[in-house]
Amino acid sequence: MNDSSTKDTLEVEVTDFGPIARARIDLRPLTVFVGPSNTGKSYLAVLIYALHRHFNRKQRDFMFWHPENWNSSQTAKTLAEWRKNTFADKKMPAGGSVINIPNAMRDAMRCILDRRGKDICEKLRLCFGMDNANALIRKGSRKDAFIGFRRHESGNSDIFKQELAIGKQLFEVNTTIPEGLRIRFDKNYFLSYTDPRIELDEGEMWYEYFIHCVEPRLFGSLDSRAFYLPADRTGIMHAHSTVVSAIVGNAPMAGLRPGNSLPMLSGVLATFLQELIDLGHGKNGRRRVGLSERQHNLDKKIEASVLDGSVRIDRSGIVGYPNFLYRPKGWKDDLPLMHASSMVSELAPVVLYLRHVIQPGDVLIIEEPEAHLHPALQVEFTRQLAALVHAGIRVVVTTHSEWVLETVANLVQASRLSKERRKGIEGAEPALRPDQVGAWLFKSGARPKGAVVQELELDTETGLFQTDFDDVSLELYNDGIKISNRIQDSEPE
């Protein structure tokens, strides 16, 4: 079992951000956002996505640490001397070693991160599809929008913290890297990039050294790849045929229509569409290798337990554009996805991402996983999300579903039982420890006007997260009693 680590914690805090007045959360292997519409669940989910896209080496579109970004050649000389003095005539233990990072490197890192912090503002603007980042300031607020995030490991102080203030005119960034920063070095990295016998020029030395040794330890889980599956996946999946028609229809006139261009997409939707186009193509065309059989079967389990059939990608068309197909269990022929149920279209991207893209250590964000699912299937799909966590995938969901939240609660309660005592309890196998799950309630507030986010505690007596779902049920029950009483009063005796 490859459980997502809970030792590396990422905390996110915002005030006056979008519809959110204030929120403070820490991401767990399974993080659940629940609450009424228009309270900022998607805003916070997109922020988490943008932060990972900014810091992950494979997904960002720039290099943090290119040699020209260092503030002086003296820094490079200092680091070269430190490398020589630290590692000369020393052997790295088999499990690695914890080494103090020199202040020269720490100061240079902080300066670069402050400068690069402004790129987060641009990443947020693109992800939200806004003309200006200051549109993210809460309506009616006279203050700047504040975004703060920090990561630390259990038993240690903060390793990395950054605070951003988005104002009407200004954007401020403040990065904190503690003095005496200690980072564990892997033996392989040590041998390849710190052996003082390897002659490297001053620029190449610190660049290669930092990329391969320091950066992943500094950013931690922020260095994970993130994938966002937005709401209304059915409509998006069905829209692919329209996109193809537009591309093919305009291809013969390419370059002949001055000023003619297709509408541009922005935000997480554009990335999602592009990722769908690339699924099963090129390097993603084969099932990933190097994963355990348990991880390989994640997609198949969802097909068997929820979809009752299989989904696949066909690229036999002239332009090689993906055609998404669904084959119900027992059928010999495929159905175009747009002819299948909306439930299939909603979950097909999840299956295909697991088959072609997602790897252990990645972050998968799913809006409204309950959409178009019968309550029984909502329960089963939530259990499959817990299985993803056990495979090392971090999951964030936004939901309105009581069934999703109750299933998560049952999985946490089941962790209090031994594996032997869980036998015979349906759906208890992917039990999750309390420290692996975080549930957060978004509630509308009057003062200040905006959503306030609070962590939901699991009531050990009822085995449930305490939300406002019961209030809705009680109100419906009382309405039903009133209606029944009036019907009886109006009937002739």
C-alpha cells in the first residue's frame, strides 16, 4: 500500500479572495470541500491547482533557478566554496544525510522566489479566466486579497512560506525561508551532483545542484503535478465534436482570412480540453509502466463498479482527433460517448486520466463527483476515490452531496477497526485514517459579507461530519407535516 504521506503538510490561508471572506485549510491525502453554491469551493480548489502548476517542475512554463536569476556572481562563488568544504572527503550514508543549507543559497532563493511570486498572480488570472488579477478581490472589500501558503514537516518548523497581497494597483510578495534550513539529500543525487571531484563551472554547479537536490525538498508536495476536472464534464465531453468541426472547417482557409480567429478559451477549462485532446496520444498512448498492479487497476475498478462498462479513445479519424467511446458490459459494439448516459460522460475523464496520465504523487481535483450519479453510485465512486488515496494519489473534491460526505465519514470510522474486523462490512476495505482526511464547510457570512470556511469535525458518536444537511432534512420533514395536516383539515368529515 502506498498511502499518501501526511508528514508533509501544505497549509493555505486566504482572506477577501473571490467570494471567501476568510479560510484556512491544510491539504490532506483526501480533502473535501462542502457547502452551498457561491461560497468559494471552486475558488479555493482552483487556487490549489494554480499553486501546484506554478511550483511543479514538469508543468510550469519557466525555470525558477536559471543562472542569470542569481543576484550576484559572488553568490555562485560562495556556493561553490560551500560545496567543496561540505562534501570533500565525506561519504554519504546509505539512507542519505541531512545537511545545513548556507545562508547565501537561502538568501538567493528567497530573492528569486519573491520575484517569481508575481508569476503566481498571472497564473491565477489565467486559471480563473480574468482580465486582471485584482478581479479576485472580494466584492465590497476595501482590503487587498491575501493568499498565504506554507509547508512544514511533522516535528519541524516551516520549511517554506510565501504570502501574496493582491491590491487594486499593487501586488506584493513576501517569501520566508528559515535560517539554518536543513534538507535531507538522497545518496544518488549526492553522488551525481555534489562530488567535489566533478569539475563544474560556478554557474552550472549551483543550477544543477539546486534542481536535482534542493528544489523538491524545498517545495515538497507543491512540486506535485495537478490535474483539474471541472464541473459539467458531460457538456465538455460532448463539445469535443463541435471543436473538431470548427478546426476542420477553418483548416482550408487558414491564412486566407485576415483577422479571423476562433474564440479563445482560458482558465482550467482550456487546460482540461487540451489534456483531453492529448489523452492516448504520443507518450500518453500506452498504459504507464512501472506501477503496481493495484495502481494499474484503478481505472478498471471504476469501470466495473460504477460505469458497468468500459471507455476508450479512438483516433482513427483523418485529423487524429480523439473520439471517446463507451461499451456497456456484455456488448460487442461501442457507443459514441454522447449517446451514452450523462453518468458515463461525467466519469469517463476520471477513468481516462487514471489510465493515461495520473501517477502516484499527483494531485487530482474533481468538482462535483456526484454529478449525474444515483446515490448508490455516489457511495461506490467515493470508495474508489479512497482507493486512489491508498495508491498514493492526493484527491481534492468539491461537493454538495450528503452521500459523498457520509461515505467519507464511514471510511474514517472503519479505520478504527482492525482489518480482520472490517471483513464482511461492504465498502470498508479502503478505510482512511483521520489524519488522511480533511473536510471543510463553506458557509455564507453576514459580517464580513462573504464565505467563512471551517473544518468539519467527525462526531465519533454519530459517525458523521456535522453539516447543515440535517437542517434541510428537518425543514423538509416539517413542511411535509404541515402539508399533511392541512390536507386532513380540508377533507370533509
